[in-house]
Amino acid sequence: MIPINLVQSTAEVLMDKAAIEIPQDYLDGLQHAAKTEDGDLSSFVLKAMLENYDAAKEDRRAMCGDTGVPRWFVKMGNEARVEGGMVALEAALRRATANATNGVPLRPNRVHPLWRTDHDNNVGIGAPEIEYGFEPEGEWIDLITVHKGGLFGTDYRMLFPSDGIQGIKRFYLDSLMAFGKRGLACQPAIIGIGLGGSKDICMTLGKRASTLRIVGSRNSDPRIAEMEDEFKELGNSIGMGAMGFVGKNMVIDCNIEVGYCHTGGMPMSVHAFCLSSRRAVARIHADGRVEHRTDPDWFTDYQRRETVDWEPQREAAE
Amino acid sequence: MSPREVRLSTTPTDEAIADLQLGDVVYLDGLMYTAREGVYMRALEDKANIPMELPSQSAANFHCSPAARINPDGSFDMGAVTATASFRFAKWLPEWMAKTGAKLIVGKGGMTSKDYKEYFVPNGAVYLSTVGYGTGALLGRGVENVEAVHWNEQLGLAQAMWVIKCNRMGPFIVASDMNGDCLFERENAKIAESVARVYEGTKPAVLKRYGESDDRTDEVI
């Protein structure tokens, strides 16, 4: 049984880490970009961002004044049990979000869409989002927080099979061009592409591809992995860099996730996880151990399963 | 080549503004206030009295809401500070500038050269962009003190009018000048040369969207 107090205290630490500490995989990617960048202004911007990450860690202050919209992904091993059940867990995550908003501090970004009511704590109707995933074995839970920016860099379109790969490329480029100019997407970014699913799941897949996969990871389908390489290269060949200045670094990595969709369609979404890619992860074990990491490791073979039943032995044998 | 660095007062002289060139890196000293849609609507549409002497106290309007808190004793803690995209505020800025004498509009992404020529240049104002975006921790280090927060109860922390004392706060990039030229449009024009090449072989989506045709009597197929 995982104690509920441990859930809340761990969640508060994660809120703090996500806002302040740039994940190592993204930092490595940006350092590599800074080495290759030869645009005067783009180079200056990347250098300033690298200094900013150090300043944030030294001062224990948020990397960016827009601290995004905090949300939670909860992954549970099949045997995991939380003290007080899932309602208690949700209350703990909401409380941790509110406490950390005041504590770090974060910007209280969350308001009512019509009345603009702000509780000054990033908690409200449907906020923070809490989404769930499960794994076949284990008594642990993974808490993952992501504080993604909310306004620019994301788009959705219903494409059709006849649009083909060239249609996918075009919508990808359109999204980069539209939101890359003037740096609205806060690039270079981790670009996530969702292909397939129903409309809402298409958006979810793309968002998870950008936020729950790390720089350097590749889809387990080798042909999709090839597309990821190709799309990263394509985005970086536009000639646009940080802030929309002339440059060669727009995409730190491109991650693609797919889901089965309606036979007549090929829905697509594009998401940009920005220069302050705020994510933090911890696994809480049943015995009270807490392990922190920055890789959500969300997209396991189980999450990408294609068949009715999960038969790991058979899958392993294949 | 590194950009030129300039230190600038938040109540700058006309000469200091005229000297700024596109792409210069600026560090600010003096008082700066945040104002975005909440403040604009309250001051311009609801005609509330602006709780500062402008522009004598500050001619620098930051399109920002900070990551900050008000402590129970009434003091402030400001962590990170970055800008929000400015283009959405074009509808209020001409009146705001006329009313407040703002000379430095500080934000994210700049405005169009049309905006600059129509009301920035006649008001002797330029646009400074934050860097990145955003160098929130570096900018936070440049906040020497939070002097006041106004309209917090009416607008909430994120939309309130924060008054901050800047001490070599930066970096910012000069994104418009006294010709009304726009740094971002200059960069767009350079990038435009390669657009046709990267799009080569791609094709328009089979199902169009309104916006791709602005004629609402058209079909989208």
C-alpha cells in the first residue's frame, strides 16, 4: 500500500523539479544545437538559454516566467494500491499543484475560459488534468508531471489516406512555419506528431509524443523511426532557428506516435514542447522507496499493443 | 559576430531610443510595469484611474505576468519573469501609448512593421523582445525589487499590474527602430528564400479549411 502522504510530498518535489531543472536529454540536445548553430542572432539566443538553465538551478527559480499548465500522468503497475484509493490520489495531486504554485512560485496560469476566474493556484475545473496508464506487473506508481505551454505550436487536421506521406509532411511544415515565425512556438522544440486515433486521441497521442518521450528515443516501429529521423532533418532544413531568426535548429527531436483510426481518415496533430521542456518523473514503490528520473518511459510495448490480449511471452518469442 | 550590448533607462531619452539598432541586446534599469489585456481593458474600457504616474515613473510596458506570489505579510516573491506574445494587444496599444507615454514596449514576438510605422514611431517608441523564449531566470535576477502590485484583487495575480525595479535586467533584443522596421520581418524575408525548396513534393490537403479560402460561399472540398 502506497501512503497518500508520500504521494503528495513526492508530487510537490516533482512540481519544483519540472519548473526549475531542464531535463538532461533536452539539455544535451540543445547543447548540440548550440554547437552547430551559425546564425548570429540564433546563436546568441541559444547561448542565453543555456545560461538561463544554469541560473534557474543556481537560484532555484523557475526557468521561464510562463510556467505552463501543470498536468499529471499517473502510470500504475497492475498490483499497485494507494492508501485512500484513487479519489485520495487525485486530491493529493491537486493539493500538490496548488501548494507548489505558491511555493516555487509558479505563475497561476489556470483561469475559467469564460469568466477568467483565477484561483491563483493552477487548480480549477478539469485542472490539473490527470491521465492514467497501466502496466501488466508491479506494485509501483509513476507520477509524471508536465507543465507544457499552452498557446502556440499545436494544430490538428483531418487528413485522408490519399493525402499520403507528402500531405503529412506539408501539414508538419505548415505547423512549423506558422508557429515558428517570431519564435511563437519557443523553438527549438521537441516536436510530437500524433497520427491516427479518433480526433481527441490524435491530439493526445501527439501531445504525449512531445512530452512523454525523450530526445533521442525512437518509435519501436522501424519505419516510423525512420520517419522521425527524416522529419527532424526536414524541420531543421527550413533555415529557421530560435525566435524565428535565420538558423538551422528548429527541431531538437521529432517523435511520432500512432493509433488505429477510421478506415477513411488519417488524422494528424502537431505539438511543440518548448525550450523549457518541463517534465519530471518519480516512481513510488510499495515499500516507500522513491526513485526520481526524467524519462517518463510511457510508451512501453504494452501501451503500443495491437492485439486483444496481452501475451508477453508470445510477443517476446516473435 | 556578437550583437552590440546597450544599457537603457526605462525612462529613456529620445536620443537613446534613436540610437537603437535592430538586433541590439538591451539591459534595462529603472521601473517597469506589467500590463496586458486585463490592465488594458480596465484602464481603457472601464476607464479606471491608472495607479502610477506615467510616463514620469516609467515609460516601459512589459507584456508579462510573472511567476510570483504575495506573501501573507504583504511582501512579494518573484521567481521567473517572461513575456507573453504581444500581437494580441495591438487593438489597445495606440490608445495606451497616447495615454501613458510608453516608449518601450517589451514582450514576446514583436508587432508588425505596420504597427511600428502607424503608432510606435509617431510616439517615439520602440519594441524590445525577450530572448528565447524565455530567459525567465535571468530576467528574474534583474528584478531588484517588486515595488507594488496593482489591481490584483480585480484581475488576479497573472493579469495584475506589477511594478518592478530593474537592475541591468535582460537580455532583451531591439525588434523595431525609428524607421518602423521590424527585426522579425527582416528575418522572415531571409527565410522565405528557402520555403519553396523545403515544400517541394508536398501537396495541399485534399480537404480544405476555411481560412485557406476566405470566401464562405466556397466549399472546402
